[in-house]
Amino acid sequence: MHKMMVLAKAADGRVEELAQWYDRQHFNDLLAVPGFVSAERHTLMPVKHPDGAPQWDFMLIYEIDGDPMTVLRSMGGLMGTEKMPMSDTLESQSTLSLIGISQGLVTASII
């Protein structure tokens, strides 16, 4: 499993609307795309903020099963269509998306 992290910023004064769009619309649309397994939304609490970086409102974490580029191409073909409408509450030019390619998993065992 791979992870995709997205840092998203709402349009001015529209944070709650963006949260509702993610929770009620976008997550359902995205999870209908083969390969997307889960979606989480987190409110951000900045600890260290680099000069010039946007003040993002949300961190979104998606779990992807399979080749991430294949899954993202499928998603990209749907974005902005009736199957995956976008929201004007998202400041898309400030969005940062990153893919974490799984390198293995180690878990603790209890003896």
C-alpha cells in the first residue's frame, strides 16, 4: 500500500465549506476510483512553517493499492467531470500533493 498526502488550502473564509465538500462529496468520488482504498482529513496545527509556504488548512491522507501512477491517471481523467466535480472552495494553486511509495512495513510484536 502506498500513501498520498495532500495539503489543501480553502478559499478565504470558506474552510468549513471545503471540509464539508471533502467529507460529503470528494472522498466518495475518489474512493469510487479503483485503487483508492481509504481517505482521511486532518486539520493542521503548524509546528514549523517555512517562509513563503501557504497556510494550508487540511492534510488529506489517501491509501492507494496498486501502481500509484496508474491510479492517479484514472483519477486525473475524472477530475472536473460529473463523476468528480471540483469545488470553488479549494484554492487549487496552493495544493501540494505527494506520493509515498511503500518500502515495506515493520510492526511491533507482543511476546
